[in-house]
Amino acid sequence: MSSYLLVAPEAVALAVADAAGIGSSIYSATTAAAPSMTSGVAAADDEVSAAIAALFSGHGQGFQAMSARLAVFHREFVRALGQCGGCGCGC
């Protein structure tokens, strides 16, 4: 049994533009938030405050690293969608 799928290239191009815009917005937001997320300042001058600040700073650094990996994936996805979307090449 064969199935057929018709794709409107204009709709794919619009989806690529939307996806690229979403990626750009997310990148801008994570870049703007990076300094405050990765360099926590202790609320007071004691061991507990320093430990909590270090914990949150570590989580912020992990988030930034994960965001960077996801940004690479997103760029690759948008590129692939833009290259093959609607062309019928089966890629």
C-alpha cells in the first residue's frame, strides 16, 4: 500500500522562518540571562549562603551548556527543514 504526501513549499518556507525566529528569541533570552544565572552572589557572608550560591551557579552553568547543545540541534533542524522541505527528494 502506497501513501502519498503533498507538501506546499510556501508553507514549509513559512515554518522554517518561524522556527528560525523562535530559535533566535530563545538564544537572545538565554544569552541575556547567562551572567545572572552562572555567577551567583551569596546573600550573606556565611558558609550556607556561599554553598547555596555555588549550587545555583552550577545549575545555571549546566542550563547554559544544555542550551548551547540545543541551539546547535535547532540550527541543524532548521537548516535541514529549509533544504529538504517540500522538495520531494526524500531526504
